[in-house]
Amino acid sequence: MKKFFSGEGGFFGFMDKIASLFWINILTIVCCIPVITAGAAVTACYYVTLKMARNEEGYLTKSFFKSFRMNFRQSTLIWIMEAVMLFIFFADFRIITTKAAGTIPLSNVILVVTGILHFLLMMTSTYVYPLLARFDNTTANTVRNAFLMSIVHFPKTVALMITNALFPALTYAVVVTGKALWVIPVMILFGVSASAYLCSRILVVIFDAYMPAEETSGDEISGQEGSDAE
């Protein structure tokens, strides 16, 4: 009973995590509103949740905006590239699946290739923002390392992608069915940060496997731990 009410791992520790996730979720959503800043907001969210997964969180707001400022240029550039690629994939899909698609030679092959490329993009983006939050590296190396990690740790990548898709899928199902509408405000209050936190519990295991090589050069997968320094 004493452990249950202890400040670290008991009831109050759990409630502290809930309050922290609520506040980080609000900060992330607000900072995503301009759209162009979404990459920096997600990176900052992961910066905090990765610390939470290690029980190292400090001042949440200060940590969030520290990462937001430090990683703004890189995360925004990556976010723009990702958004452009998503737009291209969506446009290709729309063109190929229209009635005029039959006039395009090898349209089915193009559709399959587009689907594969989209899946690879989603795999890479699953790691790229957490990597920005955790390691100091060039933009090109961060994207490359995110892609390599998504391949090397494919089973965990699938788990991460499912975790990221779980909350949006649940919200969509609730909207479509019109049942359990109480889920929607819960998703608004906790959806983004809770998903990032659950992913962070997996990511810390992956990232820690590369930490012994942190003294290697910046273009190694482990990079140089800079963003995490207080």
C-alpha cells in the first residue's frame, strides 16, 4: 500500500505522468497549429517523452521549448520534405485510381510502387523526429539513420507504426460509428503525447543499443548526443 501511494512509482507517480502528458499534448497541439511548425512540435514532444520514459523529466515547458528552438530548422526542413512527398504520393494515387487510370500503361505497377514508397516513408518518419530529439546530427544523416533503423529494427518499427496509428484509428472509428463519443475529448487531451510516450518506451531500448558508440563520428548511426544535454 505504501508503494502504491509513493511519489515515484505509485498512484501519485502515475497521476504525475498523466498530468505531464496532458500538458505536453496541449503544447504540441498549439505549436502544430501553424502547420509549418508541426515537425518542430513533434520533435519537442519526443524530447520530453523520451526523458519521461527514462524517468528523467525535469521542467516540462522549458524542456519542450528548448528542443523546439534547437531543432526547429532541421525538423521544419524534414517536415516540408515529408509533406511534399506525401502530397505527391496522394496525387499519384488519385490519378491512378480515377476512371482515366486505365489509359495509363502499367497503372497497377505504379500503384504498387507508390504504396511501397509511402510505407517506407512512414517507416522512416517513425524514427526521424525521435532521432532529432535524441541525437545531434546533420539532416541528411538523421534521415539516413532513421531509414536504416526502421529496417534493422523492423519488428519494433511495426509496433511503433501501429502505436502511432492506434489513436487516430480509434478516433475515426468513434466518429464513424457515433458510439463512445467520450473517446474524442480524451484523444484531444492525450492522443499525441500518449502515443509519443508509448513509442518512447520502445525507442529508448533501441537508442540505448547505440549509445556505447556515442564517441564515434557524427555520421555514424549513434551520432553525437547533443540535443539531450541539459
